[in-house]
Amino acid sequence: MYNKIIISGIFTFSLLFSGNAISQQKKSKQNVDYTQYVNPLIGSAGHGHVFVGANVPFGAVQLGPVNVFEGWDWCSGYNYASNTILGFTHTHLSGTGIGDLNDILLLPTSGKTALTKGTKENMTTGYGSYFSHKNEVVKPGYYSVILDKYKIKAELTSSERVGFHKYTFESANDNHVLLDLADGIGWDRPVKTFIKKINENTIAGYRYSAGWATDQRVYFTMEFSEPIANIALYDSIAAVKVNEGEGLKMKAVLDFKNPKNKQVLVKVGISPVSSENALANIKAEIPTWDFEKTVKEATSKWNKELNKIQIKANDKTMKVFYTSLYHTMFAPSIFNDANGDYRGTDKKVYEKANFTNYTTFSLWDTYRGLHPLYTITQPDKINDIVKSFLAIYQQQGRLPVWHLMGNETNTMNGNHSIAVIVDAYLKGYRDYDTALAYEAIKKTAMQTRDGMDYVQKLEYIPADKMLESVGNALEYAIDDYCIAQMAKSLNKTEDYTYFSKRANLYKLYFDKETTFMRGKLTNGNWRTPFNPLSSAHRKDDYVEGNAWQYTWLVPQDPYGLIDLFGSEDKFLAKLDALFFLTDKVEGEEVSPDISGLIGQYAQGNEPNHHIPYLYAFAGQPWKTAKLIREIDEKFYSTKPDGLCGNEDLGQMSAWYVFSSMGFYSVNPANGIYVLGSPLVNNAVIHHKEGISFTLNAVNNSAENIYIQKAEYNGKPYTKSYITHDMIVKGGELKLYMGAKPSLTFGVKKEDRPQ
């Protein structure tokens, strides 16, 4: 996201390499098509909830099929277990635990067109079709399928703000396209919809809806390659006898006669502002009817992004890595038009913004690894993400928690836009109003909602006054640590002292007798009865977890956590127990997010992601290495169910991208990456034009999983971590791998992470 990298010219290596090596590397980069390793169906089965369809990196349009809704595992609209397609919608979420969007459904049909949806059991009387995965093609920027009922081939591609459809009919007669504005995903309902025929090739309208995003507004314009022979409008199933109509559930059936080559192409521009802007988006991004050219352009955009990290590894790792990297670029998504216009959180239209406005911020998930990854791979987008946060702050009075389509959903806990801003600031991304940024993070931290009134007074949040008190408090402490670091950088001594105290409030929840983080009552007693294995979703002191999992949620101060245990040995014994425990999670309403278990460690849930790397802080980094290999083997595969939990808009994938290269951002805002065990043999990270960081894992294999020694730019390197500066300045890190743990590498206290 930050200074765009041009594939043919930007991959200049550091001066560590000879001119000939540079030439060879440039040549190889130009010839690598990394989309060949991407399998968009990974994570589409089970609880992965990934979007399947056609989009471009960070695009506003995610154009893909929608199945008959069968429950939670259809949050994105699609699950590999299904064999039904109701149509193709233009907005989707990817990997979330709540469903929304799936706006503006189009379905090509032949014969009589039904106005109500088919069902899983019966696709004969309602609209929609069965399909077979053998007739489905999914690639970055392209999707196609044959609709068995209609004998129609549907192909999809997109630009940032325009979806492009290509329908090939079996015959030239009795061909139609259904537009349904009533349909959304399970949580979503229409509020007001509108369709208008503009001319014989164009229709326009809007869809207002309420769901997870309580006031969502999507405007559209559609251009058809063939003239519309007839248009029939309906509100639900009631006919509207004119060429335009507003209602709760507007639908249109468009008829086409003798289309050229038995094909109808459709370009659908969307906008948060107006149908006029949606049309302008079409003119700006896909002005021609060359479908194949648009596919090539979408593929090129993906390849440009995937080439930012070039790895060499075994076939499984290549596929999982590049699919993961692909999944890190679905969100945040663009939320303004080609001319810069966008609709703010306050529902006002802001014209011609001088930055790219983004939405879809799953910050409770993504602040941990995805946003730190962006500071490496997307340097041209960081400032605009911060500017998006600050615009939201100015419009709603606080920074976003979980922002979706111009709506604050207040989903999950913490104020993690703070961590993202501070991480960006401390890494030198400052092309925004830094005074406003500090004002925003401080004001956001001084709210009184969700237990923050107790935090302001440097008190614990009483468990009998508020549910999820421990989960909230530990997340707040991470954000407060971040504020303290920015205050320190700005020489705001009083603020630094105050927020440092708040960052240490996590210690109030640690019970030294049981050595768990626990809920504490108003009277100062620990909540009883207490079972560290127990999880009662939205009914206890934790958030999608239990005491075993939340005791480690102190990524900003692992050494302080070690001190609470009384010694490194006690800390290590407890950490070992987390992974070796054979007891199961208990409780009548256990969150499905507690998944991907090794002992009580849950890879499927984000607050756990840093835990394997904590061994480095206690001088036993080899245990991290073993766990990384085990997690890879058990919980990441090339199958549709290749993710062990919700993908969560890129965080599950960001963990893999980092960890497969041999390091991870334990602390989300200090620029330190803790070493683990690389799955790749070689990785070249192209941060900016002319700046590359190379990692070589020497003698790496399935058996040689432990770092024996390291060299940085040809000199011995003894630390169990690397820094952000090392990556962005370029250089080479060599990790020499072996089959047995090294009892010296990274063990000395001066070599442990800062």
C-alpha cells in the first residue's frame, strides 16, 4: 500500500549482490506468475468463511457467487460445501464471524424467470441453479461457472469499483437477466431500494440496507452490451408498471433478444455516493467491452502485489503462502469513487478527497499481524489508512473499532486503531496531521464506554459490573502502551507517565495463586467458581476464549508477564502446559472461534497468535520453532478446509505470511519481529523500489527446523529477533538450520527480543 512497486523496475537488490545477480533477479521477477500458486478456494469450506470470486487488491467490488444461505459458515455468501448459486453479488466480506453485504444480485436466466429464491432442496420453481465444482474456475481476478439449470456460462472479473460480467447463453432466444435488490446475506435486510431504466443499455439505482452495518447505502449503474428488449419491475412479487420504481424489495427482469454471439456483457459500477458517480467509475476504470483485457489487467494487479515477496519453498508452502498473501489484500477496501468522493460516517458526502478512503477494518483481528505486515509490503497505503481513521474520528468523535461501509459496528473490544496509528507513526509514516492523530488516540482512550471509566481511574474493571472484563482490560492495556510510546516520542511526559500506568493495569488481573488472568469482583475477591478450561461465549470474563488462552495476552510486556509468574522457570512450565494439556475446552456455549487446538492453544483465534513466540523472551526459542512447524502441518493446507478458523479479513493469513518467512510481530507497535522457524528456503521482500531484504534459510528442511546460528550482511548475528529497520533498509539475513535445538542461539538475555 505505500509507494507503488512497478514489477519491471522496482526489484533492485541491495549492493550485497553483484550486478550480474541483479540482472538475473530482475529477469526472473519479470517472468514469475505467482497467481499460479493461488488457490482462492482454500478457506472456503468449514469455518474459513473466505470470499470466493473476482476482485482486485483492496477493491471496493468483490464480485462473486452467493449460495443458498445455510447458516454461520455462509457468512461470506459462499461455502464450498454448497452446490447452489442464487446469483452473483458485488460486495462480500471475507473470513468474518458475522455476515453482511452481498449487495446487488444479478442472475442470467433462460426461460421463465422466477421472482423468489430457490431452495437447497428445490431449484426448479425458484430462481437460482445447482452447479458442480468441476465446472467452476477460480483465479485471482477471475471466476467462472456453468449454471446447470439454465445451461449458461457465467464469467466474472472486476476493477476496483466495477464488476464485469460475461454471460454465454445456450441459445439466442428467451434470455434474461434478473436483478434482485431484496437479497442480502442472512443478517442483512433491505430498507429502501430503487431501479430506473436510463436508456436501452443502462439502468441505475440504489440499495439501502440495515444489518451489521446499520445504515448501508450502495448506489449502482449497469451498462449492458446488448439493448434491453424489455424491462419488468417488481416490488417483491408485485408488478411496477413503469420504467422506474422505489420500494422495499425492488427487482427487475431484463429481456434480451438475439444477443451477439449468444452473449450479454454487463458492467456494474458501484458507489457510496450516487449512481452518477457509479457511472463515472465505469468510464474511468473499464471504458471498453474487452472482457479478456480486464481479466488480464486484474491478474496483473494481483501479480504486482504478489511479487512484493518472492519465496522459494516446497509446493505446499508455495501454494499456502501465495494464497495467504492474496487473502491479506481483500480488506481494508476502497470506499471512495474514482473522483475521490465518499460518504462519511456522518452520512455527509465529502467531495474529491485527496486520499484513498478505506473501510472494512476488522481491527481486533488485524492490528496484531496484518497491519504490521502492511508497513513492510504496502508502504504507499499506510498514510491513507491513517487518514481514513482520522476522517472517521472527525465524523464520529472517536477512532474506529470495527468499521464497515461507513458504519461503526462497535464489534469486538479494545481501541486497536490506536495501535495501528502508533505503529505507523513510530515506523516513520507521518504524511498526515500528526497532531490530530495524537489528539484522536488520546480522546479515544479517554472514553467511558465498555469499562474504560475504570481504566481512566487506574482501576480494574469489576467482573460483576461488566462481562468480558478481562478480555477488555488486556486489550486496553495494549493500546495504552502504544499511546505511551507515541507520547514519549512527542515529549509529552505527563501523558507518557499516565498511559504507562494504564498499560500496566493488566497486572491487576493476574492471580498469583492459580497463575491465571481472572475476573475480579467489586469487593476485591476473584470470581468463583473458577475453571480455567471453561468458556461461556459472551457470558464470562473472556472474549472467545478461556483463562488458559488469555493469560498470555500481554504482547506489549512479556517480561512483565514473566515477572508475575515469579521466575522464568515457572513461566516456561506454565507455557509448556498450555501446549501439552490434554483436557478439552469446557462449557455449554463454547465459541466456535476456539479452534485449531494444540493443548489449550487456539490457532483459530487471534489473541493466541503471538503465544508460540513467547518462548524467545524466556531464552528457549527452539520451542517456538517446533510449534511453528506443528501449526503449519496441522492447520494450514491446500484444501478448501485449509484454515482452522475464520480467516478474519487477512489476520489468519498474515500470521502465516510472517511465520513462514521465519518471524512474527509479537508486539504490534514496536518494530520488533521475533524469529521462529522459516518454512521457506528463501524470501526476498521488496519494500520499495531499490530496497530488498533477503532471508536465506540454509539447509532448511522438514527435519532441520531449528536455527543454529545467523548472519546479517555477512556478519554473525546472535539475536532471536530482527527489526523493522533491518527489513526496510535492505540487506541479507542467513539462518543456518539444523535438526537439533541450539542451546546458544538467542539464549543470552542480551540476545532476546526487546
